[in-house]
Amino acid sequence: MKELTQQQKLQIEKLVTAYNGDLLAFLRKKMFNANHADIEDVMQEVYYRLARYPKIDAIDNLKAFLFKTAENALIDRARSAKSRQAEHHVSLDVQPVEQESVHMERTIEGEQKLILLKQAILMLPEKTRHVFLLSRFEAQTYPQIADRLGISVKSVEKHMSKALKICKKKVGDFY
């Protein structure tokens, strides 16, 4: 790898300083069942890729580039894990027919619960729904949501608690 220029080093340092917390929160949401070490590994991979990028100082929106790089690292990681598990693959041709019906039942059940969840989200009061969608679908942290909506973090917590309670009541233990 070619030596980084001082400008490139400053750009990466700026990214780490400005967005490390956001990147960590983003990866925690995307890798919800991963341990901290795995999340740190992906963060290191993201910063390594940025360091290798030859024209980092020419990027207009560094934050967007950082998160797109993180998404790509996650995709690559999933592909790698999938290929490592290929040796354990069993052809569908030898799977018993019962497994197909169980899979079909689970698929239908999942689709039904998804419909119930969508209905529950639509039933939420407007502000509660907005807070819920920002948290769950835009991966924003509670402080980010509070700043964006001009409310306290405690209010965000109350709205999320209310949203989760309503969703759980409507859908059951699925959510």
C-alpha cells in the first residue's frame, strides 16, 4: 500500500473523530447478534479500506462514503461467511418433504406477523411512529432523534417504549 499523504491522514482522522460513534451504532444495529470484537473488526476493515482509497481527499460527502464503505464491508463479510459454510450444505433434493412444509408454514407465519407489525406501526401516534421509524429504519441513536425532533432523550425513550409495547401487543413475541 502506498504511503498516505498528510491530507489523506487528516481526512481519515477527521472521519474517525467525527463519525466513530455513529459508525459503531450503525454496525451494532446491522450486526445485532455479533460480539463487540466482531464489530470492532468490521470498523477496522472500514477504516483500512478508506486508507487504501486513493482519492479520499476528493470525496465530497465523507460521511455517506464512510457508511457506504461499512455496508460494503458487511456484505463482503456475509459472503465470506456464506462461502465458508458451503461445505456443510445439503442439497434440497435430499431434504425430506416435511421440511419443505415446515419452511412454508414459517414463511407464511412470518409474512402474517410482518403484516401485523405494519398495522401496529401505522396505529402508533404520529410522533411515536416517527421516533420508532427513525430508530429502527434509519438506525439513528436516541440522542440523534432527540436533536432532530427537538425533544429530550427521555421523551425519545418513552416514545420507543410505547411503540415497542404496542407492537408487541399486536404481534406477540415476534418483535
